[in-house]
Amino acid sequence: MSTIILSHDVKDFASWKPHYDADSARRKNAGFKELAVGTQSDNPNKVIMIWEGDPQVLDQMLQDSELKEKMEAAGVTSPPEVTIINT
């Protein structure tokens, strides 16, 4: 089990969040536990998500073309940056 920190830019956090929430089943089915979701303190459009889970599963999930389409529809404007913390 690892701690995973993901971040990416969005057009508007308030518009992005309902899309993220609607996709919670994908994360749950992939075995991810959400620890925190919010924005960077000095940039309200930089989303930061902290999860616990398997980094290999994350890699597979991020390659899913359906997820990429959902991210685009949600207003994601940059590729995700991923930091893995092995605990």
C-alpha cells in the first residue's frame, strides 16, 4: 500500500468537483481510499488528491481513454502529476 499524491490544473475547482465525485465508483473499485481532496493554498485551480492504493493500478487507470475523456469534460487543463510515497 502506498500513499499517492496527484495534482493537476483545472479551469474551475467548483465545476470540476462534481465530475470527480461522480466518478468515485471507479476509484473505489480500483481499491483506492481517498484521504484528501482540495486545492493548493496559493492556486485555487490546482487540484490535489491524496489517496492510498496500488501505484500499478493507478498507472492502468490513468491510461484509460474513458477517464481521459471525463477529465477533459471536467475542465482538467494539465496532465496529472503523480508522487508515490511508499509506507
